[in-house]
Amino acid sequence: MPTLHLAILALIQGVTEFLPVSSSAHLAVTPRLLGWADQGLVIDVAVHVGTLGAVILYMHREIWDMLAGIGRMLKGRRDKGAKLAGLVILATLPVIGAGFALDHYYPNGLRSLEIIAWATLGFGILLYIADSVGMTLRRIEHLEISDGLLIGIAQCLALIPGTSRSGITMTAARLLGMERTDAARFSMLLSIPAILGAGALKGYELWKSGDGQLTADAFTAAGLAFITALIAIALMMAWLKRSGFGPFVVYRIVLGLFLLAVAYGHVGPFVVR
């Protein structure tokens, strides 16, 4: 794959992964609108792994607390770190089952432009509703088992491109009354096992393929995505400390309507497969 294509895809992934705008939708739509060959799920997962490195660096304190909490729990002591680790694990279980089912029945994912467009629009409106009606009373430490399970079930919807994993988990968290920044932080923590699982699965497939060029492309894309994601996370968290999800909702509505127009042949010239 040309380096320019990899750089653009990595930039898009890095910017959109943790914003509630659906990185998978952008990765699926970009080559279609620009007339490129689809980069495939391996490159998609590679840029996701790059953003994983960024979130691990940004959330290193919470991650350390969880690991230390698990260690103390094994010794019979339960603290907030162990509780948070348990919530992340619990919220991850539903998407593991859903992901294996999707990979079995739809190995290339749900990448129809119509699906992406409707999901981008519909779940963007849902985010606006949740952010408008949701109370701002709870922080991560206030989450209970039922909250983690509900957010985890909501995360399964992110397997539909256009939904946005971060967007749907933040939507669920806001409906449960979480503060915006804490909703974003918990969403980022949930991304770690989700991306690790997808990365391990596709990494194994890449290793079996023995494709040296594809491997080099994957590492290049991951590195570029890491840098852009780290910048995007810092900017998003700074924004959410003083404002809401309004700009992301407006962007999703505009993008969703545009993609619907493309999908149903009202806009051109674009290469839509």
C-alpha cells in the first residue's frame, strides 16, 4: 500500500478512535470516497493497535491501579483498583462473544455504506439525547456491577461500523448519569481489552500469512496512529472538561446525511463499492 494512503488512514484513525464519531466508519468510507482499494481489516486493526498504545500511555495511572488492585485482591484485599478492573472485565465479556459471532458469520465485517451511514446518523442523535437528559452526578468510582454490564452490552453495538465504540459507551455512561470526562475515561479503559482481542486475532492471521509487505505496512500505520491518537485524546479531554458532545453530534449528523446521499446515488462522483 502506498505510504501516503497509510499515512492518511493512520491520521484518520488516530484522530477519530476516541472521539465519538466512529473510526471504523471513517476507515471503511475513506478508500471508497477517494477511489482506493479497501485496505482490509488487517490494516484497520493495525491502526487500532497504534491507538491502543496511545491510550495505555495516557491512562497509565488507572491501568497501574487496576493491575495493583488485582494483585492485592489475590491476597484477599479488595480496593478501588480491583473494583475498576472487575468492571472493565465484566463490560468486555459481552463484546467478546458478539465479536466471535460476527467474525464467524461475517469475517469481513459489516462494511455496507448504507449501514455505516444510518449508524453514523442514528447513534449520533442518540448521543445528543443521552448528553442532554443524562445527569452529571457520578464518577467512575460510583459505577456498580449492573452499570458495567449495561455499558458492556451497549459496546456490542460498536461492531456495526458507524456506531462508534467510544460513542456508544459514552452514550450509555451518560444515560447512567456519569460525568462527561469520566464517561470518556471509562470508555478508553474499555477500548484496551477490545483492541487487544482484535489485534491478537488479526495479528495471528498476519503471522500465518507470511506477507512481509503487509506486515511492514501494518507497523508503519500503527506508529503513525499512535502519535495522532495521543494528541487527539488530550484535546478531547480538555474539551469535555468545559463543554459537551454537541460538536461531535453535529459532525455525525452532517456526515451521516452526506453518506446517505452518496449511498443512494444523490452525490458524485465518488467510487462506492
